[in-house]
Amino acid sequence: MVHRHIHGVVVTINTLSSHQTPQGYLPHRYHSVYCDPQTNQIKGESTYTDLYTEVGGYQILSDRTIESNSTTVNFRFSNIQLL
């Protein structure tokens, strides 16, 4: 769980599942809630699902799906390489 005040909004992030690697864990699915810091009223919510690809011994984010307000957006990163 992460709870931060960022750019005039209180953000709470709960990790729902994670991916274990030899170096530690990476979040696989997590849920974010965005609230007004004065009233604590919820301004928005999103659920994220991340997938990783191993490149040169590193786990690199290769796919992110964001579900928010009945909308789903997917970002796929290709041609991933170390510089």
C-alpha cells in the first residue's frame, strides 16, 4: 500500500497481486483511488495490470492495461532493448 499527497490529490495504491523475481517482486495488478485532500471525496479510481519482459537480466514493463470509469486503455511497449 502507498498513500501519498501528489499534485493536490491524495492517492492510495493497493497492490492486488505481484510477480516474484530473483531480485524481488514487481506489482502485477494494483488499484488506485484518487481523493480530494480537503473533503476526502473520491475523484477517481483505476485498476492497473502490468506485464514484464526479461531483457538482459532485467524485468522491463512491456504491457500495461488501465481500467477506469468503464474505459480500458492498453499500452504495449515493443522493441525493448538495453541502451
